[in-house]
Amino acid sequence: MFEIDKNKKTIFSAVQPSGFLTLGNYLGAIKNWINFQDNYNCIFSLADLHTITVKQNPKDFHDRIIELYALFLACGVNPEKSIFFIQSHVHTHAELSWILSCFTYFGELSRMTQFKDKSQKYENNINSGLFTYPCLMAADILLYQADIIPVGADQKQHIELTRDIAIRFNNLYGDIFKIPEDFIPKAGARIMSLQNPEKKMSKSDENANSYIALLDSPDIIVKKIKKAVTDSNNLVKFTDKNTGIDNLINIYSSLTNKKIVEIEQEFENSNYGIFKNKISEKIIETLNPIQEKFNYYIKNKDYLEINYKKSAEMALEISQKTLNKVKESIGFLSL
Ligand code: TYM
């Protein structure tokens, strides 16, 4: 059974159940979570409160949460070695989020690129949750006094804001929060859409050919990689200009842990067709065992429930301590 070890650093990270997980989520974040489990206190969450900033169909949302819980276990999140809870089960998050929103400036939140992007994309539903979302994310992190936050590059700005809020709060009230650092992998930090290399690969993209979902079948994977945009050069060479071929090289590098120069050498005499076949092969090889384990876990709902309940209890116990300290420091009357 998992226990916090005071001699180890603490990792916190979360993913939203906003659609099916993509290869971008896996290579940018989840793959690194798994590697931390032996040497750090790991606390992971399905950030379902964040997801309702965009309208959700209740039945689909409900089913997706449990499916993603199973999928994370299939990816290697091990409830014996880490806490893996569902955010809405732990009420301290919403409570600290409100408090932190009173220490976060309108101007800071207005500068968040994710807010700007999402308010363009969902122009009929620019709700205040979408705007204050970074306060909830800061609460997630600060409640656990986390040292390191493994994320993809798109979350860097939110982690910087979390640090600013924590420093501001500590300056006012003393040493309440630990100041966290991001951990962004070299390869895989920014996996782009297969159809438009200017955009990140996203689980909420309407064009299914733009992403590889972790549960895509081998046929679909081959088809999507074949359709991935490249150019007419037919040279497996990194341009550093955010092109389609750069994205494919990045994906291959992250899957194989090979350096870009090694990949360029490996495919010196190959065309894009050969390179794409090799990428599909590697993706299928990586996802196949995950898919098999997913099929096992999703049929064992009781096992999933035991784990998310146990994790929620542990998360509440840890986070309540921080929340109590915060409330006391501000001057709230304790019960
Ligand atoms: P979310 O659910 O959009 O993404 C989850 C994780 O996957 C990374 N990621 C990517 N990495 C590389 N390439 C991509 N195309 C790609 N797309 C997504 C993200 O950077 C992230 O690490 N707000 C967060 C969830 C969250 C959170 C937190 C994260 C809530 N609270 C506290 C860290 C700490 C989000 O929407 O991630």
C-alpha cells in the first residue's frame, strides 16, 4: 500500500477526461508519470472538474471518466505505488481554488493562451470557469506541496502562474506553499496534429485523422500515419520549422528514445513511405500491450472502484492539512 515518504520529492500531475487520450498525452505526460513512480511520491488525478468548463453530455462524460481511469492503469499508473484519484471526489480542490482566485489578478488570467484559444473555439460558452481554470489547477498542485509537475509544453504557462500565486501567498502569510517546478520532456513535449503541424495534437479535435487515440486499432493507426501531412522533399531531415516531418521525427524519437541525428542517419536512404511504416509499427508496438491491459481493467469495475476510493481518501487526508494551514493563515475561524 502506498504511503508518503518524507525523504522523497512529490510529483503531482493530472489529465482532463475531455476526450480519448492521444499519443500526445501519452508521450508528453503519462509516459513520464510512470517513470517517476519508483523514486518519488506520486500523486495523479483525473481532472474532471476542469472538464466541465466545456459542455459535456452527462452519460458520455460519466462513462469516459471510468474508461480513462482504466486506461491510466493500463498505461502503467500503479495504485500500489501512487495515489490516483478523481478530482471531483476530493472537495478541497474546489475550496482552495476559490481562495486562490482571490489572490490572482484579472490581467494574469487574461494573458493565458489556453483561455484565449478556448474562448475562440467555444465562443458561445465563454464561462467564468474557463477564465479561472488556472486557479483550480494551482489548487490541485499546491494542496499536495508538490515539488515537480510533469506536463507537456502547453501547460508551462499555467505552472508559471501557479508559482506566482504561491509566492504571492507566501509573501503575505508565511511559508504555506512549496513552490513547484515543471518537468517538460525534451522529446514528446509538443506532439502536433497530424493534419496541421501548427496545432497541438488534441483529444478534442473534430478531425479524427489529426490524432492517434491510445485505443485506435492497428489499421486505423496505419491509415492515420499514411495520411499525416509532410512535404514534397521526401527527406527524413529535421528542419526545426514545426513542419509535419519534424512532428513525425519527434514522435519517432519519443517512442524509441533515439536522438534526432540517429533517426536522420537510420532513414538517410529511405523515403517518407518507409519512415511512416516504421512509425506506425512503433506506435502499434507501444499501444498493443496498453490496449490489452485496458480490456482487462475495464471489465473489473470493482477493482477500479476500490482504487479510486482508496486514493480519494488518501488525497483528502493530505490536501486537508494544506487547506487547514491556508485557512488558519488567512484568519478564518476554525470549527
Ligand atoms: P490536458 O488534459 O489537456 O493534457 C494532459 C497532459 O498531456 C499533455 N499534452 C500534450 N503533450 C504533448 N503533446 C501534446 N499534443 C499534448 N496534449 C496534451 C499536457 O501538457 C498535459 O500534461 N490543465 C491540464 C490538466 C491539469 C493539470 C493539473 C496538469 C489539471 N490540473 C495540475 C498538471 C497539474 C490539462 O488540461 O491537461
